[in-house]
Amino acid sequence: MTVERSNRPAAPQATTLITVAPTGAELDKSAVPALPVTLEELVTTAKECREAGAAVIHVHIRDGSARPTLDLGRLSETVRALRESTDLIVQLSTGGAVTDPFERRLAVLDAAPDGCSLTCGTVNFGDDVFMNPWPFMCELYQRTKQVGVVPEFELFDMGHVAALHRLLDTYGPPFGGHVHCDLVMGVPGGMPGDAATLVQAVAALPEGATWSATGVGRTTLPVMFAALAAGGHLRVGMEDTVTFSRGRPVRGNAELVERAAELAGLAQRPAMTPAQARVMLGVPDQR
Ligand code: KMH
Ligand code: ZN
């Protein structure tokens, strides 16, 4: 599907926003021992990633058995702990796991994060389906505005870009006043993780929007290089890739952030601080 180019996203910035997505909902701790699944592991990872150049943390949490959960008590405790131990912008996932019901995903906002993810459409997700029907998107978007949480629009496919335009046309700008998107590329069932697709998606974004990109699995590096070349920001982390280089597993999230910061520095757009990211994204200071 082709989405018409209607306008221009924001001009490239002098610095690069690095978001770390350390855990995700899909991987098993038993298969990936370096995955942070306890609150203690998550806080340690967050501190290391902040040190390495991250400004935003995209958070999925696990229960006592390391299974994905949207338990509100745990989510609230996680937001508190991350705020106490770092100045990272705390973005909770409203995507959760593919099995999470819509009501639980909406209730994530009650944990009062700085930001949340908001996926702009349903997408095949490997053998599963990640459900984001239009009424759910609308409900979630309206709630972000009511409670003052800044959404990041997750775009897995070109059709999601069109749905984002529709959402903004219908309900107006987000809380914070700024549109920031994340192109999630290379998911089996979504848009491919390559430079040509990235350029096409960026050209279709709303006027003034900023954007990050993340390439899942082996598309990590091509998407990172393409995003830097096109003036975008970066999301990295073990949610998206657990292989650092051919045959070498990721040892921890911080080395993915370090690599992203190094490449951003080489591109003459070093990593931005959380304070700079708050200004760009329209996220108010920590409450
Ligand atoms: N775990 C995926 C089904 C998000 O965080 O908002 C959804 C996901 C997107 O990770
Ligand atoms: Zn996620």
C-alpha cells in the first residue's frame, strides 16, 4: 500500500534521541539469561543505559515467574523505582503481549508513566496477530489526553501511517503538543526493515513529527544506519534484538545503547539527554 506524501516531518535535529526497550514481552528468560525481568534487573539496566546515552526507556514488565504481566501494582512500582533511580523518561508499553486484553492495556495509563506506546493498527506478528483495531486506538488516544501521558505512535506498517493521520485529524494533537513516532521495522508481518521502506514511511509522516526507528532482529543495523542517514532517532534494546553481531549474543542492553550512541556521535548528532528529550517530546518534568 502507498500512503500519499502530504507534508514534511521535522527537520533533522542536532542530537539523537536514544530509546532503550530492554525486555519486551516475547522472549523467555530461560532462553536469554541476560534479559532484565525483575525490578532490580530493570533498574540496573536502566542506570547502565542512561550512562550509555539513553533518554527514554520503553518498559514491559514480568511477573514473579518472569512471564509478561500488566499488573497495575507492579507497573506503578516500576514507574516509581525508575523515577527514583534515573532521570529517564519512562514510557510504558500499552501493547503488552499479544494475549493481553484491551481493558488491561488501557489501564496501563493508571500507573502514571511519562509516556506510553500507542500502536496505530493491527499487524501480523510472527505466527500471532497484534490487535489494535480503530476503536481501541481511539479510546487509548483519548485517555492519554485526559490523563496527561505523552503517546509515542508505533508504526509497524505503511497502513499505520495512514491511521495515524486519521487519528490526529479526528482528535487533534496529543498531550504535550508534539507528534513523535517510532517505526518498528522487520517484524514478520509488518513493513520490511530496509532503507527504501524507511524513506517511504518517513515521507508520509505528519508535518513536524519527529521519529525514531528500530529494526527487529537482523534488520537492526540496516535500520539504524538508514535512520541516522535520514535524520531520525533510534530505538535499540533486547526487546528488538538479542544478537549483537553474527553469532554473538547480546550481553546486555547497555552495549546496544553504547553502539547506538557511538554511531550517532559519528553521524555528528550525539545522544541527547533526558532533559533535552523532554523538551523535544513535550514531556513535562517528573511528577
Ligand atoms: N509485544 C508486542 C505484541 C508496544 O510495546 O507497544 C507489542 C509491542 C508494542 O511490544
Ligand atoms: Zn514494546
